[in-house]
Amino acid sequence: MDGVNTAGVRAAARVRACADGRGGTCLPVLEGDGPLALRRTRGSGTEAHVLLVGAMSGPLGGDRLSVRADVRPGARLRIGSAAATLALPGQHEAGARYDVRLTVAGGGELHWLPEQLISVRGSELQITTHADLDHGARLVLREEQVLGRAGEEPGRLTTRLTVRLAGRTVLDQQLACGPGAPGGWDGPAVLGGLRAVGQLVVVRPEFEEKPVTARELGGDAAVLPLPGPAALVTAVAPDALRLRRILDGASALLAPARD
Amino acid sequence: MSRGALLVLADGRFPAGGHAHSGGAEAAVGAGRVTGAASLEDFCRGRLHTTGLVAAAVAAAAALGVDPGELDAAADARTPSPALRTAARRLGRQLLRAARVAWPSGELDALAGRFPKGAHQPVVLGVTARAAGLGPADAAYCAAYESVSGPASATVRLLGLDPFDATGVLARLAPEVDAVVSRAVGAARGAVGEGVDALPAASAPLLEVGAEAHAGWAVRLFAT
């Protein structure tokens, strides 16, 4: 950690996953600092599991946090988080930034499944997630944003999610909500007064042969095939629990068939 | 710029097929989310600052001469709903047909050759603006205004809303249309040097979800 000062915390976590040559996955790089600690947990089969553990509360206003995950050919990595992330107000005028960069090589597989991000009243956070995949890479990415704790007004939250597949940007979406966001964010075109919004991105080379078909899911959710072997599930729900239920159901729909 | 040409292009009666689309208003009315002038205004405001901003920036960038292929791919990435991507291409094709007659130009011919299935409508709009001697702000105004005027006039038919009330909504949104155009043109100028990633990507989850639901309706008044 570069230190805590009036400019807020700067912290980075990095993980690199490689095939270990015996059918498993090793993690030659696994490091985090400050509020971002990474722990390797028991994996399953050929997959390595890593948990992002919040060692401090945050992000607070002024903080600059970043997570980098790099999955090499043949490696399989699953990253979760120990708890929901709370965006909190800080001492600083400047908002917080959280920057996630995921790269997956052909034949590699990454599951990025953090717990919810909760935008607490008075907070200001800009979160950017950028996934860059080579041809033949696999990805399951889930992100969920909850606007305020129970019964609370949200803070200011801006998210941007970009997915590049073999050099082509197939998804680029930004969402701005909370006080000070451009008008209409809570209205019937954008979130309609609902308080939880989530995205699930699934990239599987098999979708080239068997393309995903667009479909409406129950509630305010839909499966949307993207250009390339990829699909987005967009869901808006009254609360985090119902949102998770929709995304879990969608995830099962898009998962490989079990033998 | 020619103010006369701008009026021709921005006219709701310009034969480019826009009247067949509600811009998501039919789905929102069906879901009970738009019920009158106040909720229509909220709907239009949200659409203006999301898909309206993106369309305006793409149109402005095309008017500035940014490569239409890159802009079309950028519009794809910003339109995750396949129903909306198909509609945007159909509208692009219809606009291109009308534009090639109205303002014959080599650039419009080239666009038709490059995108036989149609390019995203804002891309065509921007290239049309160039052909008509208009600038990036003009193209952005057409796109931004269209993002709210479509739903407003559709809601008059869908809900039997008083046309005076619908026009009042548009008049109240006019200052925000100005602000969106200015953001869009700024971003488009950025895209000239930095590439299309500099374009805004504001999204509206309920518009995307609603578009897929709406595409499955057996009976509907509007195409989207």
C-alpha cells in the first residue's frame, strides 16, 4: 500500500493464473494490499479459487482501488469476494474509483463473481470493469449494484463495463445513478424506481456453433446475445436477493450442459 | 450550415420510417410504467440522457468523418438488445434510401455498398448530415430530439394523451436536449483523435429488457 493520506487510499490487487502442466492451475502472482487482500481457497478440480477479502471498510471518497486478473492459456480461475463491497462517503470531495481489469487468453477460463456493490448514501464511486479476451477464452462475469442499504437513498454511482473479444469491443455500457446523475435515471426508461441492477456476461466458444437466443426472463430481465460468442443478461430488481435469484437462474441457462 | 436543410432532415415527416417506432414507449406503457404526461416526461428524460446521448454522439462523429465501420461496431457494443440492433439497422437502411434521393453523394453511395443490411441509424444520420452540408451539432440535434419526440408522439396514440401535453413535455426537455448535444459533440470531437472508445456508452437497462419483451408481443402498434 502506498499509504493512507489526505488523497485517500491507493491499493492494488493482482492475480495471475497459469496452467501447472499437470492439468491444474497455479497462481504465480497473488498479491494485494491495504483494503484489497487476495486469499487462495480450496479449488475444485482443475480450477483455482481466490477470494477478495476486504481488510478495511471502503472504498471511501478519494480512494483509488484496482484489481487485475490475468488468466493464461489452459488455466481456470474463479474469483469471488468474502462480502459485499460498500461504497462509503469519505473526507474528500473527490469520489472513489475502483478499476477492474480482466484478461483471459485462449483456452483460459475466468469466473469473476464478486458479491454486490452497495452504494451508500453520500458516497461517490466510479467503477470500471474491462474484460479483454483472446479468441477461444471463456468468461463468466457477474456484477451487481444495489442502490442504498435498506430504505436508504443511494450515493452517486457510475459503472462502466467493457468486454473485448479478440480485439473487438462487443459490449460497452455505462450506467449513472444517484444524486447528481443525469436526469431520468430513476424513471421508467432506466431503473423505474427499482434498487438493484445486475449484469451477467457469459463468453463461451461453443456459442459460435450454438448461438444464444434472445429471451425475456421473468421480472425485468432478459438474455441478450452479443456480437460474437457472448451473451449479456441484464436484470433490474427491487432488491439484491431477487436480483441474485434472476442472475443465478440465467447463469444455469447459459452454463454448459452437464454430462 | 443550412438551416433549411436541417429542417428537412429533422422533420418528423421525413420519409425514413421513424413513425413506426415508439422508442420503447409501447413496452413501458404495457408494463404500466408510463401512464400520463409526468411519467412520459421521466421516460423521455431517461432516454435522452442514455440512448439519446449515445445516438447523438455517434451521429456527430459520423458527421465529422469518423469511419462509419468503426462507428457501427461502437453502436453495436452500446446496443446489447438484438431487437434494438435489428431495428437500428432497418431504420438506417430506410433513412439511407431517402437521403440518397434528397442529397445524392458519393459518401452515401459508399455507405450503402458497405452495409447492404443497413448501418445503425445514427451512423447514416451523420453521413447524411455531411451530404446535406450540415455539421456535427446538427446531426446530434436530430438524434437527440428524435430520442424524445418518437416516444412522445407514440404515447399520444398509445394512451390517448393530449397532444398539447406531449408537446409540453418536449418543450420542457428542450434545454436538456441542448446540454446533451453539447456533450455529444464534445465526445465526438474526442473520438476523431482518440477513437470510438471515447464515445459515451450510457445505457438504459429497462429499455433493453423492455425491447426484448415487446418483440415477443403478438399484437403491437409499433415495431419497437
